[in-house]
Amino acid sequence: MDPEDLIHSMRAAYKNMPLPPPNPAVKEWKSFYMNKDGIPLDLLTFEPADRESESLSLFVWYFGGGGCIGSPESTAPFCRSVVLEHNCIVVAPQYRLAPEHRFPTQVEDSWATLQHIAAYAREELNADPAKGFVIGGESAGAVIAAVLALRARDELLRPQLTGTYLTAGSYFNPDDIPAAYKDHYRSRHDPTCINSPMLNKPVKAAFDACMQGDYSSPFFKAALWPSGQAGLPRTYLQTCGMDVNRDDGIMYADMLSKSGVETKLDVYPGCPHCFWHLFPDTQQGKKWKVETRAGIAWLFEYTA
């Protein structure tokens, strides 16, 4: 199947997937802002329904989907759970998708939304980033969030980030792996990984063809960032054992740790890419839920 046809069929299937109804314990609403190019980008916001006037910590979450599918709305169940478990405000921003908008649109849109959220967090959301300002993402969202954390450090985003949550993302150029990691980078060629559900070889190839991401660019692969990883906020990573991105997560966690970043890593052996969506009630799915809650709580333990 033509890559663009496959992406459009996946979008149609994704759109028809039922989502849990709104939770009355969570208030949610959609707003938007105009980026520098005059493009409106959606911001889906969640907060405790019984919230009083106190300011809360802030969590910004970037959706996954290979840069080609997905939406802020698709993250609603997860965002609601974060609100209820951590008593915080969650914002899920939109970014434009390939093939209509190719790399680096996804990163640039996401950086613009993060700057906007940081500038207006107190005014528009009654958030207090000093109580915690965490960003994160799943799969392609993690690819984006890893880069945003580096840009926020180098471009002096204020208020500054206090934590980053990266799950099932990729961070290295597979054709230029650092010598220290070459013998450990096997998941891109492991038949168990490339033939597993969720992100198999044909789907990965379709994403790559439509995104046209530059694997040699630090704006696509965070491990290539020219000024290194030192000075990043504490980072929680997750990676799946039957995932082409498995070794990226393990190696990036090691790179961060060796750069002096407080790092926490959870690995899910025998599990495909983002398995928690398909198998939430399995032993590993329940384990992921418990560890995710603990990992985000660990990120919020730090305040500026």
C-alpha cells in the first residue's frame, strides 16, 4: 500500500475508535492560539472539577502517532488520569501532521505552543510552574518532548521546566550510533521487534516516508544535540521490550545519567510499542499504570 494511503486509512480507523466519556471529576475545554505564521493550534486543557482558587502545577503532554496520526483528544483518558492522580493542570497541544506538513513542522509547532503555555500559564490557567512544570510525550510525542527539553534549557525558557517524561520514543540516528552503544543497538533489526504489533516494519516505513524526518538533525533525534544533555531537568523514561525503539530508550537514559541528569527508567520485557493501549488489563499493563503514576509523582517532587 502507498504510504500516504496507509496513513489515511490509519487516521480513519483511529478516528472511529471509541473513547471513554468525560469524567465529571475533570473539567476540560478546548482553546487555541495563533502561532507566528498565523496558524491556529488547539490546546486541550484538563483540571480538577472541584478545584478552588489555588494555583496548581502544570503538565504538558504531546500525543504520539509517528507525526502522522493522533490528536490532543486521543490523549484525553490519560490526561484525565494525570489530573486526578497528581492534582495538576494538563495541557495537550496540537501539532500539524505529515504528509500534509512534514518535518520539522511538528517540532516547531510544539515549541511554539510550549512557549505560549509558559508565557501565559499563570494568566490563562492559574497555574504555578514553580510548583512543577513537566513536559512529556508518547512515541512521536516523546521524540518531540526530548527536543523541547533541550531547547528550553538552551533558549532559557521561563518559567523553567522541572521534569520530562519520555515514553516509547526514539532519540538516536540509527545510521550513526556512538561507538559506546553500537554493540547494544539491536532493536531496529531484531525480528521480534520489527514484526511486533503497533509499530511493525510497514507502519514504521510509512511514517518515515510521510514525515521525511532528518535522522541527522538534532531537532529530530535528541541524542545528537550539539551542546549535550547536561543540565536537563530530571527525566523519567519508559521503553518496551518488543519495540524497534527499545534500545533508544535504554541508551538515552544512560546518556542522560552519564551527563549528570537525574534519571529513572522502566523497561517492559516482551511488550510491543505502547502496549498499554491494547493490553491495559494484563499484568504488564497494570504494572505500567502503577509505575507511570509513580514516575510522574517523582517528576513532580522537584520544584524550582
